[in-house]
Amino acid sequence: MPIIPRIGRKSLRLRSVIIFVYGVLIAGSITTVYPFLIMFATSFASQTDFEEYRLVPRYFYNDKALMTKYLEEKNKREQFDLFKLRYHIEEPFEEEISGRTIKRKYGRYIEMEPVLKEYDLESPEFKARIGDWHTFRKALPLKYKDTFFHAYIMPIGETDVAFQKYLEKKYPVLEDMQDAIEEQAKSYIVVYIGFDAYDRHSWNPDTRKKTGEWLECRKTLPDRMMNVMTTKPIYDKYLYDTYGSIEALNDSWGSSYGYFWEIPFRSAKPEGKEGDDWEVFLRKKIPMRYVRLDVERCRDSYLEYLKDTYGDVAKYNGKTGDNASSLETVVLAEYMPGESLALFNWQGYYENKAPLDAVIIDTADVRFQRYLKDKYTDIAALNLAWGADLASFEDVEPPWREDDYYDLKTNKKDIRWDYFTRNYVYVFKRVFLQGRPLINTFILVTLTVLSQVTINPMAAYALSRYKLSYSSKILIFMLATMAFPAEVTMIPNFLMIKRLHLLNTFGALVLPRLANGYYVFLLKGFFDALPQELYEAASIDGASEFRMFRTITLPLSLPVLSVIALFAFGSSYGSFLWALTTCQDQKMWTLMVFLQQFQQTTRSVPYVLMASLILAAIPTIIVFLSAQKVLMRGIVVPTMK
């Protein structure tokens, strides 16, 4: 009998009731599905946009949102200030908050979406700027290049993946790769790139084997992954750190700059306070790998420095391990050396004694300006080709904005696909293909389901067919097991498994799940309702009990057995605590145990965590969706019986 009668359904009152009921059901379904959809959408996000919590990530359909995501994925987080100076971002900017106008700086790439520019890729001026920059960048030595595309915390960026593929191709055997990089990485996908700091004053690559492999890998990377380390943004950052505001700098220098990025980096020492700051930067802050010394001009001052530092050649040889016959024969390197002791001497001399006229600035900025001067000869010709208004070649800066815009536009499909899939690819390789979690889980689920649909029906059949005087007591005993949660029985079960020497075996995982008191009770009630005439006819035909069980009971009980199988699948697939307790050996970990351990390392990157949860939920969703009809029959048929 329906709850709402058919008679009078057209009345306003009943229609209002029906609308209310459907509204409540829809609202309930939304509150159930909405969190899952948010989790699903977040699994495609990254550090840039995971806090937006949108049903559809904006970078799917918004090019500017994709651009901010691209910029954050491309540039190192610690170089954010250098990026803003490269892009000539005008800050501090005014923002109105709660009726008050305040001045603040950009703190994240996503905040700069309004100030990003668009360009015409087909304009001659754009092509000239990009063409000149790409030609120059391609010929530039590697020592001037850092790398782009490093993901936050997890090694899933384009450059990280390129290094992992390089190692996998060069060392197909994992143990060989571990020896080559001197790390006990359990998989190629957990390997991070070597450490780079090309913007630091005295940094040089270390001598570890991994660094050597990384330097070799860098030679194979495409130009778009290489970050040319220009000096001007580093100089601008130094001035900002020194003065704090452009107003303070203008007061000190007597200048009228509007922003730090307007200040040129001179090739020679300027006059006044600007010259003092320039010299401090040149000696103490500039990456020394980008300067060289005129050895002939430095000869006398270097000898004086050695005498002041060591006194005589014996002390020099004793501290440096050199075998010089005299201080006059000690050779001064033209470029910053890589060895620690040699670097100590070279740096001490460079920072304190080297004449400024003997210091040759050989940065990527200078090289680019020199390249353009050789090509165009006159600044007017460059302005005409670039559509610019530059006063001299010293004012030229690389077209950073245009280069990023060009790279994104020409590779937009691949870049968007990479952002769409990278979390899932990483999780699948890290969790599902590392070790034996999938195989262990499949074996556990298979054995559990088979035991549940075999032992429970046999026990219920015996209680149903044979009218024992103590059948009710057996059923009560079985139902009593439901009164105790799994945590209560875990300790005695563990002690039993330990005494049977079954720890770290499938026996430990499956044995406690062989039977279920509630399922026996449910099946007995179902079997009792089956027509007894079928069994009587089979007995007359001479059928055995096992044959009647196999040919009559099981086929008629398929719906309820399917429900039991589904529940057994769900409980065994999602089992974590018991599997972790009884199988400490990583080779016996199930998917849930492996996933939990993985989540411990991904708490700070929730988008990767969400991807792992979505992948783990897929088998359950597929099984339950594909078995919906059988599940409903298992619920309805026993009720009808």
C-alpha cells in the first residue's frame, strides 16, 4: 500500500507534500554526493588551486587560471620574489578590505591573475623577441641555466619525471640505479632531482654521484625546461632586502625610481651611494660563477693577498694541500673553482682584494645584450624589430612574460593534460605498482568472499534442514558474537593467530573471516522459507543432501548470497587495522595498509591524498554499481518470503 494514496493526488495539499518529500530526498542526496565531488575535483588540483574547493577546477576552462597554475608549477617557490621582479609586477598595490584601503604585496601566483598580459603570437614584434631569446638560450652554456617545473614537495613535476625516466632508461634494474645515485629509493618515482642553487653567491654542484647523474640528465632536457639565471632580478632583490622600500632607496641615492625593477644593473661601477651598493652586490651577493677575473691584472694583488693570509709558501701548502714552490707560482683561476679549498682562496681574494677593473661581469644578462648588439648593431634597429623604446642595450631584459605566454599557448593541451593526470599517475605508480598491495588485496578479497559464500550457507543449511533441539541456542550464540565490536575480539584473535604461527600470512588475514554469525542467521531464515516440497521430491528421486544443497538451495538463494558476497568484499577490501596488526611485513601489506602509510607522507599535499582515495574507491564503486540489481533482489526477496 503506497504511503501517499493515488486518490486526491491532484489536490494542492498532497502535491505540496509530494514536492516536500522529493525536496528532502534531493537535498539529502546532494549533501551526500557534494563532499565526494569536492574531493574528486580537488584530486585534479595542485598547490596553486586546491584551496578553491570548486566542483570543477577553473584551469579546465579558464586560460588565465591555467596561466597562474602554470607559473607556480614552473617557478621554484623560493624564487617567487625573483619572478615578480622579472615580470615587473607593480607592488605594493592597494586593496580594499572591510571598507579599508590597505597596501600589500602579492603572496601567491593566483593573486596576480588580473595583471597577467596576453600577446598576439603572430605579430612580427612578438616573433622577433621570442626568436632572439630562444636562439640565444639554445646556445647558452649549461652553467647559466637552472631548471623549471619542480612540483611542490612531491616529485611529480615535469623536470622530476624527466629525471626519473632518465634513470629508468639508463638503469633498468632498480638496484643498479640505487648504486648509481647512492640512495635506497624503493622506486624510480620517489627519486628527487639533484639540488640546484644557481642564484646563490658561492654555490657549486657537489660531487655526489646523484648530482653527476642529474647534471648529465640536464643535457637531455628541452630548452623550455631550462631557467636562464639572469643577474638583474637578483640585484633588484638585494636592493629591496637592503632598503625595504623604493622610497628609502630614492632618499639614499637621490633618485626617483618608481619600482625596484626599474633600476638598471650597470656593467661598471656608478657614482655615489649607488656605486657603493653596486660594489657590495658585486663582491658579496652576485653568483660568482657568472664573473671572471683578468688574471694578469690580478697577479700583484693576488700575491699580496696570499702573503697576508698565509705568510709563506710552507703554510700555504700545509693548509691547501698544494705543492707550490713559492707563492709567486700559485695560479689564480679565471673562473670560480669547484674544489672547496681552491674556492676558499678564490672567494676570499675576490671579495676583498680583487681590483674592480679586473672583475669581468659575464652574466647571462650581459651575454644577451652582447648577442643583440652584435645582431642589430644599433639600438634603433632593435627597437624597430621588437616594437620597444629602449635607451641602450644595457636596458634590455629577456622577454620573460612573452616566453611564458608562448610556451603555454603552444603546449596548452599537453600542459593541461599533465596537470589533469599527474596526481593519479603518481599515486598509481607509487601505491598500486610498488610492492604487492594489489596482489595481496585480490587474494584476501577472493578467499574471504569464497569462504563466506561457502561456510555460512552450509552451516545455515544444516540448522534449517535438521530440526535439532538446540538449534535456537546455536543461533543465539552466533548472534551474541555481534554484541562485541571487532576491537574487543582483536587481542584474543591476535594471540590465537600468533600461537598458530600464522602472522604475516594470508591465514592471519582470512581465518577470522571464514564465517559470520549474522549471515548464518540470515541464511537460516531464508532457507526455512523455501518450499519443502522441492526437497521431498528430490529425496524421492534419491538425491543426497549435498546435491539438494547444490542444485536446489544455492540457486534459489542467489540474491541473498550475492548480498553476503558484496558485504564480504566491502569489509575485506576496506580492512586496515587487523591487516596492519597481523601482517607487519611490508610484502604482506594490503592496499588499505599501504594507502595509510602513503597518506602519512602526503598530509601537506591534500590533492595527492584525494587522488589516492579516489583510486582506492574505484573498485568498490564498480562492484556496487554493477551489482545493484542483485543487491536489491537480495533485500526485497527475503522480505517477500
